[in-house]
Amino acid sequence: MSLLVYLDYAGIALFAATGALAASRKQLDLIGFLFFAMVTGTGGGTVRDIVLGRVPVFWVLNPAYILVCCIVGVIVFFTAHLLESRYRLLIWLDAIGLAAYCVIGAAKGLAATGSPTIAIVTGTLTATFGGILRDLMANEPSVLLRPEIYVTAALIGASVFTLANALGMQLYLASACGVVAAFAVRGGALWFGWTFPTYRHKPGRHPDDVMSPKSAHRFWDKRHA
């Protein structure tokens, strides 16, 4: 179990760093850095524990997770200006955190329910929700709306770990397989620009156009023509 604990702390620290880097891009104060670091670092695990019915959630039972986020936030506050490209570091740290956190999320889901399906779902949620919250708070383009592969990388990592565990692999081997698979997919998407085919048909109309009085009248006239 010590390996999973290390992965847990590593994932939280890496996601906390991405949250603090997002705060640096918005030129926030130290409290803003700490808030972004804590929400990003613990967001995915909090959703996982709520879904599994494990309350109080993990950082309430063990405040050391909050301390890790705060330490990372303070370090980034005093060092972020030294980086040439904070956004590039953010997305690569996010990729490493995603790889670690999809495995720990899958392991906790598997331990709580014994269901491989739930393990894959909780692994994916744990690895992606913190990044989604970070982008929403920072008013950055959400990882869900960017073309490169993101959620799929977490899904693959959690699936590989779950399959390896079902095949009877030792914990460290199963964890390594999951981490490597997730990082390979996410890293390849960042490095080579891998994407899935997108919807190419006519896009949806803007809500303001649909809800305008003229649009409503035209719709009513067509219905009663």
C-alpha cells in the first residue's frame, strides 16, 4: 500500500503545482495561489470519494494533503517567474499528474467496490476533474474543449491498471503499466498533436440567436403555417 500512498501524494503535488502555475498566469496573490493549488490538487480525489460514499473525504481525514498543496503553492509563488514558459510546464506536469492519479483513483475504486468498471470510472474522474476545475477557475480554455486527447489518456491508464491487476500482476507492475500507458497517450497527444476526428457537420446556432424575439416568431410561424 505504500506505493499507492506515494502515487497519491505525487499526483496531488503535481496537480497543485499546475493550479499554482495557473494562478501565476493570472497574477494572483499568495492566497490565490494557495486556493488554486488546493482545489486543483484535491478536486479529483474529492469527487472520487463522494461518488464512492467515502465521507469525510480523504483530505479531511488526513490534513497532510492540504499541507502538501500549500507547500507547493508557496514554492511556485516564489519561483514561477524563473520559468521560460509556465504554460508548457503546466500541461506537462498535468500529464504526469494525470498518469499517477488515474492509477490511484482506479485502485481506490477497486478496493472500495471490487468492480473493474467502477475502478475505471473513478480512475478517470480522479485524474481529470482537478484539471477541469483549474481551467474553469482560471477562465482558461477547458481541457475538455481543446482538441488534444485528455480524458481518454486517463481512461486508458485506469483500464490498463485494472486489467493488469485482474491478471494477477504485482501492485508495482500493474501501477507502472497504468502510469506509463496514460502518460504515453497524453504525452503523445501533446508532442505529436494526436486528436480524434471531430464533428464536421453544421454547428449549432448561438443561444442568443435561438432565443431572440425574431427567431421565436419565425419558429412559431413555421409551426402554424
